[in-house]
Amino acid sequence: MIRNLTITLIFLIGLFFSMNSRALTTDSTANAVIPNPFISRFPVEEVEQKHPEPPKKPVEQVSPIKQIPKEHNRNKPSITTKIQPVSQPPVEKRPPKLKITGIVWNSDKPQAIINDQILGLGDVILDSDEKTEIKIKQIHKTGIEVLYQDKTWTITP
């Protein structure tokens, strides 16, 4: 029984202090609301801004070419300039694509397999239009040198 009385007494003391602590903290700081720093404290007036339209000016029609009376041109010599077209440098025509599938270069008679044909030095391949020739000048380990339209080209497999 003393034990129940002690527990009840402790409960009542705790309840008393909790009520007194609430009474002590009911000053203005306990119930104060922390203001939002992102909201302005100043009153906001809604002002409707109207931009006045600029007055419309009449558009004057201006001729892009000024007409000069013919009597002004009689005393002045006319200047004429001939415009010559700019010549383009000739486009260098590359040799047609050749399919090199094999090369034998380290022999007395070097040969290459080009477009499924076995060809040697001095042999001629006809271009696809069959009007121009491609002549084999040299056969090396890394490719072949051909003469096409008076210019030497190196073609690699």
C-alpha cells in the first residue's frame, strides 16, 4: 500500500510540474509563429501597368531607285564595267575504284589481282566508260601505282 501511495504521489507531483511548466511558458514567445522569410511583410498593391501605344505615324512611300532626269546624264560620261565569270579550277578526276585482292611484289614479274584479273607491270585496265585507260606503273608491298589521265595515283588494297 505504501508502494501504491508512493507511485500515486510521484504521478501527482509530475502532473503538477507539467501544468506549471505550461503556465510558465504561455508568454508571447511560446505561441509566437515564426514568419516566413520569403513572404514580404509590406502590403502589396496591385498596380495594373498599361503601356501607352505609340502614336502611329503615316508610312512614307520611298522609291528605292532615285530617278535622275536625262538632262543630268548628258554631260557626264557613262561608266560601264564588264563582269567576267570567275573561272573554277578544273576538278581533278580521281581514278575509278579498283578492287585489289592480292599482290605479288617480290619477284622478277610482280603481279596484282585487280577486279578479279591478274595484271602485271604495263598492263592496262579500261575505265567503266571504256574511254580512258588506267595503266599499272609499279607494284609495291603496300599497293600499286597507276597512271590515270597523265597523273600517277597510289591505290592501296
